[in-house]
Amino acid sequence: MEDQTPQSPGCLMPIAWIIAAAVVTVIGVATVGMMASGSESAGVSAGYMASGPLGFVWGGALAALITHFVAKTPAARIGVPLGCGCLSAIGLVFGTVFFFAAIFPAL
């Protein structure tokens, strides 16, 4: 007789997203820090460039953690983090542009 117990999903997807988020964060922070040490405008430009990838990996990592426990299908466990990562990237880019255009000059 075959074992009919349902198998739990593997943890590969959330772990991969968390590792990617950690690597991209270290690279992004180091890049912005190095550019900002040279000049303020270079640091702002590096902040613009780093905001998209950072939003993508952190939004995707959060969604991967949530869907790991909630979603039942493998397609949802793959698609939801990608979609949420794209939306998070767009949101963080707009937030960064708003910060540097509206708030940062007033400081």
C-alpha cells in the first residue's frame, strides 16, 4: 500500500528569496555608500538605481514566506512572489523618487 499522507512543500523558494534579498541588500547598501562618499548627487543616483532591485527582492521574499504557508499550488508559490516583487519594486522606486524630490531638499 502506498502512503497517502500529504507532503509538505519544500523550503527552497523562501530560502532562495531570503538569500537573494540578503545579497542584493549588501551590494545595494555598499554601492550607495561608496557613491555617496564621493558626492551627494552620486549617492542620490545610486539610491535611485538600488531601489528597484531592493524592492523586488524584499517584496518577493516576504511574499514567498507568506505563500509558503498559505498557497496550495506550486504555481502560486512561484507566481505570487514574482508579482509581489514587481509591485514592490515599482512602489519603492516611486517612494524613493518622492523622497529625494520632495522631502530630502527640505532637510
